[in-house]
Amino acid sequence: MARRPSTALLIVDMFSRFDFPGADALAPAAENAARQIRRLRDHFDDQGWPVIYANDNFSDWKRDFRQQVEQCQRDGGTAARIATTLSPLPGHYFVLKPKHSAFLASPLPILLAKLGVRRLCLTGMTADSCVLATALDANAREFEVVVALEAVAAMPSQKRRALAVLADSGAARVVRLSSLVSA
């Protein structure tokens, strides 16, 4: 009997200072996604499955991931609420990424190989940028990719289009969060 592929939760770019154009409009969707990601993260923790954060480095090449989380907490507002909701636990992994895809010029492929991961549950923001790029790269690397519908943030029309691209192309299965936490 074939062994079920190891699954990891990948949380993309949820630690943000929300200092970019359109941030105020995106904030409610991001906060809602953070609450749903937390539900999923708690489920992965309960199962003993890997949780990996992949985050932009805010163009500060001297800052590490934990410093980014702390900066978001100090910033207040949406940044702090999300950082508090999703603050990493000691057993969680993280990688910093310089561009859209969590795979591009990051140690993510090596980490996934070391963990024996072949299936990614993808969450984060934004659906039409970094989540989309990461999902397409994961598919190209022959990972099974599942995107949790309620656990990705974007403006509604962009989110619908990006998730349709993933589903229609076969690059990822887009599923309801309830199907993942009940499995």
C-alpha cells in the first residue's frame, strides 16, 4: 500500500506592514484570511504536520523573520492583529523570500525535501500575486497543491480570477477549509 504523501501548511506573506497602495481595501480580507489560517494551522499542529511561513523580507536584507513579526506587532492596526493571530510557535518553520514565489531564490525546496513533503496546503496573500506564483511553481515541481479558499486574501474579483486559473489549469485544487480540517 502506498504511503500518503507528507503534507505541509504553507503560509505566504501574511506578515505585512500594510504600507502599500490598496492596503486599506485589502485589510478586511487579510484579517479574515488570518483567522481561517489560524484554524488550519491549529489543525496541522494537532496532527503534528509541518507549518511553514514564507514571507517577503520588506526589502530589509538585515532583518530576520522573527524581527519582521515583531515589527508588525509594533505597527499596530491590521499588521498587529494578523501578527498576533498567526505568530509562529517554536516548532514552526520559516523562509524569507525576495520575490513573489516562495520557491524563487529561497531555501523552501530544500526544506520541503528534508521534511519529505509532497503535498502543500497553500494559504496567504495575495491570491492573485504571491499565492498564485507559489502555487504555479509548486505544481511545476510536481507537488500536489491544495488552496484553502477561505484562507487566501485578495480583492474579491482578483481572488476569483486567480483561483479559477489554478483550478482550471489543474495546478491546484481549490477547496473549502471545512474539507481540510475535518479530514
